[in-house]
Amino acid sequence: MGGEATALDRRRLRLHVRGAVQGVGFRPYVYGLATRYRLGGFVANDSHGVVIEVEGERASDFVAALPLEKPPLARIDEISVQPVGAMASEQFCIRASEQGRVSTRIVADAATCPKCLGELFDPASRFYRYPFVNCTHCGPRYTIAERLPYDRATTSMKRFAMCKACASDYADPGSRRFHAEAIACPQCGPRLSYGIEDIAAAIATGAIVAIKGLGGFQLVCDARDEAAVQRLRQRKQRDQKPFAVMVGSVDAVADIATADAAELALLETSPRPIVLMTSRGRLAPGIAPELSRIGIALPVTPLHHLILAALDSAHKRAAESWAIVATSANPGGEPLLIDNREAELRLAGIADLIVSHDRDIVTRADDSVAAVVAGRTQFIRRARGYVPEPVRLARSVPPILAVGGALKSTVTVTRGNEAFVSQHIGDLDTAEGVRFFEETVEHLLSTLDVEPVVVAHDLHPNMVSTRFAEASRRPLISVQHHHAHAASVMAEHGVAGPVLALVLDGFGQGSDGGNWGGELLLCESVQFRRLGHLAPMKLPGGDRAAREPWRMAASVLHGFRRGDAIATRFARQPQAAGLCAMLEQPGVPVTTSAGRLFDAAAALLGLCPVQSYEGEAAMKLEARVRTPRIMSDGWMVEHGVLSLFPLLARLAAEGLDPVAGAELFHGTLAAACVDWIGRAAREIGITTVALSGGCFLNAILSSGIERGCIAAGLSPLLPRQLPPNDGGLSLGQAWIAALQLEQQGLEGTA
């Protein structure tokens, strides 16, 4: 690129820069660079990203330096350079944005940067204690943007006219706020409905406070006050599901959790995800009942910083730093609230104080949740701070909309060689959830200016997302659930196949109409073959068995001809007495689900007979493990079917210590899966294996299978940019649809 420009010295060059280059201070950066090299010309946002024209003797130096010193939030995908006619211009300027069909992107929201944080607590700064301070390196982006190009007039900041000082900063090439679209100050910007001191005082006296964050309202309270935590649980009707907590600084983490360098580094990244860490048990017991890990976050917005600083100064504790619960304000599991009036109505019975402000949230985005597994980041939930950063595909594909599943829902839109996976939408079991799903599809298609040629969806005909696809009046491509899980990993890693895939999850409709969930597949291009599955188990009560793990334990006992023990073993369950007879009836559905296997193990060990949230039994089982142990004769593989019945027989023994049982279950399941994969790999001659499905959120299982595969000479691939659960499903659907269109002769559009 630089060599090409060298021959063009003293000429005028036009550069097109594609990537995440709008709203990140890229134009001011270009202005500064061009000024340094004494070049004339201009820079402007356009529908493709940024267009630059430079003229002067050091134009080639400018081109070489451009990608090397870019702003922290910028992502450059491509720079093209071409000569144009000289104009003898000596001045360099920033021009107004050019309109046209959009092929650039908005960047994700970013946590308060160190320089803005310094100003926030500097009495001499005009941004002193201002809860909305931001610059080109931080602050709201995706959540306030209505459309592209990213300019103030197309964001929710358009109603705030800049004061003289802000207008001066905005126009000053030497300022960090040069063309910072969300620039604001106490004189001209958004305002809080309550003062910081009032908010801190309420939290300190045990109140539950709702605050409007970057992507929606949050509920906060004192994380060391068990009474406050229990009040929040009661009011939010959230019995056991863990709460995340927020602390004021990385130094405060050590007081409440054991963290390694990788976890602390992830905590401090600009997306500011909630990071799962090993708890020291020093917070209120109700934060994460019966779990070994807690989710911890650092302040995301200036408001968070101000609240925690006020708590630590005005309400200082002797030997402890403050930690506050910071959980989504989503009553009844519905989508996050973002509207002020709706928050006043819906949160009135939950929060004692509702703190809003007058900057609208255009797009809701929950906090992202991640963990460090085997030294690498693993997403549990991908949303604020990461969306809408795309997944780069191996090649350009036609424009596709993929609508995901029914739980942990996301949607994906492809454009060229990029796949834009939406923020976490959640479960589509409420009218509000479905509305959020529809809004997300509309916003993503509109923002990216894409008209999909096909809609990809799950095989299950009764999913809300499938019905949405059918109502779209566009061509459809259905993709089997577990094939989509495997394809998501393949798309992310740019692997064409053939690959083996081990998919362990709760439920997905099989191509035979059955309840699948523990699958060994061979995937190549648009095709897959089911090589094997977990041994089927009866599913007494159908979907109810997924909510009541004791039913799966009863199914195991019945399979061992110990049905007479069900009524006494689960005496607290009203329907236990009749379950043996139910299991004897013909037509009881069966499942190969790995999720139900975890449920059975947990309930056999007495850990979680009934679940109050999805995955509770598996999480409480994982929390008991210190050192996984292997029962060498705990499994069998016959005709591709993996049976763990010997292990389950051991777990079913009366009086087995839950810790010993949990360690035996995890170690044996991981070893059994590695053996199962290894047999198939040797038989077929393929060594690459994709690992996916919600069960891979289990860090012990995930790292155990990954290590075992490597030791066996295999090449395991795990999701890294997306969660392994249904949050990654839409990407896999999109990739399979793209391959199918390719086979039909449609070429990708650039």
C-alpha cells in the first residue's frame, strides 16, 4: 500500500477506509495526521466508512502511518488508495458526511476512558461530577444511534443543542472531543432526575434503586446487605438466579473474589463485561446461592463511578470497599426497560427510587457476561460493549437474515464478508420479548441497509422465530438446531469442513422429529450426518422435566428397575408417587439431551430437585467440583451411542457425598466424550472437532474436553466470539444458508 503511494508523491490520493471508523475519533485522528505531514485535502464520513483525500510531498508517509496510530475504538478492515487529479490545496479540513447506501458500521458502546474519568473528578474541569461526560474514545454509540452515517443528527443527542464551550471543543482539531457526536456538559447536556448524594444515601440505607444505564435500566442495592438482596429477590420474583455485582475499582475485586491476571484484564477492557470469578463468600449469601462463582463488573458509565465514589466517601466502611448489586431491570424476565415512563410504571413496585435522565436509549443492550476458560475469553451473554462488532466470514456471502431459536435469542444479518450478530435478546416467551425480537430485526436491517434474499430459521415449526420467518414472505431455509450450533463454530473459525462436531445442549428438534441434545455429527458444507448420540432417557412430563430435575432422576431410577424408590427418594414432590406408573406407560417421550443428563445427576445427588431458572441444577452441580475424577468403567460406546448408565448407577447410590458425586460426574463425562470423539475420528479420519451447545458454558466440562481432545491428537474448536449456547445459533443458521445459496449458484455480494 505504501509502495503504491510512493510513486504518487506530490499527487493527490483518495483513500477509502472501511471498518469501525465512525464515531471513534477517526476523522480528528486523520486531521491530526494530515496536519503533521503538512498535507492538503479533506476527510469525511460516507456510506462506506471514511473517505480521505490528501495532497502533498509526504502523502505516502501518511498512507503508511494511517493504520498504525488509529484511535483505541477504531477497527480498520480495508484501506484502498487511488490517485485523483491534483487541486493544489494546502489546507486540510473535515467535511460534512456524505449520504448513500450504507456499508459501514456503528461501533459498540465503550466504558468511560481514563481521561474523561480524570475530568469527572477534577474540580477545575467543566465536566466535574457530570454523569454524561464522554469523548471520541468512550461513551454511548450503538445504544443511541438511529442510523448511519453516525452523526449527532442521527442519534438521540440531536435534541441537545451544544453550548458555546461544547461547540468550540467539537470544532477544535486539537480537542479530544473534536467531532465527538455525544459531547455534552452540565450547561447543555442530559440531566439526572436525582442528585448523586441522594442516590448514594438511598443505597447506603438499604433501598433498592433503579438507574438508567447505557443500554437500559438497572436495579442496584448494597451487595453486603442480605436483607436488601432478599427484598430485591422478592420484589423482582427472582428466587435463586445469581445477581451480578459492581465494585469501584480493580483493586476492590480482591476483597470479594479470587481472580487471575486474565480475568482482571478482561474486567478492565472497554466493553466492561461482567466477568465470572471464584467467590470469597464475603458478600450477602443471597447474591449467588449455592454457586462458587460470582459475576463482577467495574463501572461502565460516569454515573456508576460517581455513585460508588459517593458511597466510598460519604458512607465509608471500616475495612471493606463498597460493592453493589447491578442487575437488569427486566420484570418477570421480560426485556430490559429503556423508556422513562415505562420504567416509572413497571418498576414502581420494585425500586424505592427510580433515577432516570433525558437522553433516550434507542437500542436496548443488556450487560455482556463472560468468563476466562483455559486462558481464553468465553461469552455467556454477548451484548453491550461488543455489539454490533461483526464476525468476519471466510468469504463474501449474499445478504441473509437468520432468526435464531427460542431461548437466549439473537438474530444475524450478513453483509459481504461480515456477519452482524445482534445483542442478546433473551427468551421469546413473552409478548414484550417477541416485540424486542422484531425491533432488533428491523433496526439491524435498517442500520446495515440490507435487504435479505433469504431468511434462515430453526427446524422446529412452533418456534416464535420460525413463525416470524414464515410471515416475512421471503424465501426460507430451515436449519437443524445442532447443525446450526456446529456451523456457528465453523463460521467463526473459517473452517469449511469436513469436521466432527460434539454438540451438548438442552433441546433441539432433530431431523427425525425427536428430542435431540447430545449429538456427535459429521458436518461438511450444507450437509450433516448424525454419527451418534447420548443414550436416550425417558422424559416424564415432557417439557416439565426440564424445569423439575427430580423427574429425570426418577427416569434414571426407573431405568435401573428401581421405580419403587422414586416415591420415597423424592417424597417432597407431590407427583412422585405416581411417576413410576407414568414411566411404565407406552409413548413416554425420550431425549438424548446432555442438559437433562446434568439435571438427573444433580437431582440424584440431592442438589436441585426443582429449578427456578434455566441451568440452575447444572450450575449448582458444577459449583461443588474441586478436582474432577474419572470413573474408568463409567461409560460405554456401542454403535455410536454413548451411555453413561454405569456412572449414573454410581450416582444413584444412597448416601453418596454430593461433592464426590459432582467431581465423578464431570470428570467421567469429559473423559467419555473424548473417547467417543476419538473413536469417530479414527474411524472417519477427521481430526478437527467443533465443540458447541449450552453445556459448554460449564468451564470444567469445556476445558476437560478441550484438553482431552488435544492430548488425543485432535484439533478442538470452541466458540470464542459468541456464546456456545443458543446465542450463537443464528450465526450458524446464516452460514448454512449462505452455503446452500452458494450451491444454488448465487454469488456473494461485496
